[in-house]
Amino acid sequence: KAGVTQTPRYLIKTRGQQVTLSCSPISGHRSVSWYQQTPGQGLQFLFEYFSETQRNKGNFPGRFSGRQFSNSRSEMNVSTLELGDSALYLCASSHGHVGSREQFFGPGTRLTVL
Amino acid sequence: AQSVTQLGSHVSVSEGALVLLRCNYSSSVPPYLFWYVQYPNQGLQLLLKYTSAATLVKGINGFEAEFKKSETSFHLTKPSAHMSDAAEYFCAVSDSSGSEKLVFGKGTKLTVNP
């Protein structure tokens, strides 16, 4: 079974630009969560989508948004990029049912904002 | 609100020695607890999880953890360290709600000396 895939793996943008990251979950998984990892703040939850609906959201500004498609693939978008948005963005997928509680992580997208 | 504290951002052991990585959690509801490992330039891999079944949980690669409610702890141990165990380890907590959101500790970087 193929794992979680994220594209692109590396991305360089300049301040003020916007970026879209993509995540393809494991086949059959309906929940996709996004996390931001930085040296200073560690791993922080961005949001979770389940069956195309946002089920939970972390404490990030509105510049961070996401969506999920009918095939469970998910995208996250960051508008008006700031230097502090430089991070590793990780996507995780799971079945999403109460009791499953096992998330599988992708390799991440390394975003650098110049 | 849930939180996780990992004592020691860096731990160094000799090959063959006991590995002990500490994790304390705070949760107002029965928690789900996890240990993940991250190798350089990779995503997170689940080592083990506690979901209110047995308090001693065995995971992959010889790791295990014991849930101690009275101490709000979930420490990770391995009897004999191997060079390949060198990585960063994250403890995480999730609540029993319908969301998959994970709250992570700051991580502990494990170094294994020959």
C-alpha cells in the first residue's frame, strides 16, 4: 500500500507570494491533518479535514487555509507569505473513525520564504 | 487544554545502554498517547500508541512505553540502544473527541555513541 505523498518536497518563495501544497493520503483514509514544524515552535497543528469538511483548526492566522477533495486528497494554501512561514509542512492521514487513532505522516514539504 | 512536556531536548547514550526518554502529559479527559520518531529529512513514523488498553505498550524496533496515570507519564524505553536509533523522538497526546488533532512535545534528540 502506498504511503502518504506530499508535493512538492521543496519550495522556495519570496515574501508576499502565495503557495499551495498538496497531500495524497493512503488509499481508504478519509482524514487528512496538516502540521507545521519549525525549530522554534516545534510541531503545531494547522487543521484537519474529514470527508471534505474541516473538522478542527489550530491557532494560525487566516492566511493559512486548506481544503479536501472528494478523493480525500488535500491542499493547503498560504497567502501573503512571511519569513516566519519557512517551515516543514507535514501532512498525516488516517481512517478518521473514533478509535482508529493512528496517523501516518508524509515526508513533508520544506518551504523556504526569502 | 492538552499539553505534553518532554524532559531533555538532547539525550546521549552509549550503544547497548538503556534508552529512557521522558514524557509527561496534561489532559482533562482520558488521553490517547503516542511516540513518534523522525529521522533527518523525513516525516514522522509511529513507534507505539496507548489507547486505554494495556498500560504497557510495545512498539516497533524494540521500544516500549508504560502509561502511568498517577504520574501523568508515558516514558519511552529500549533496553539496548543501537546506532540506528539515533533520531528525534516526539511524544504526542490526543483527546477522545472526534478530531485526530495531535499535540506534540518539543522533541528529544537521541544520540547513540559507539
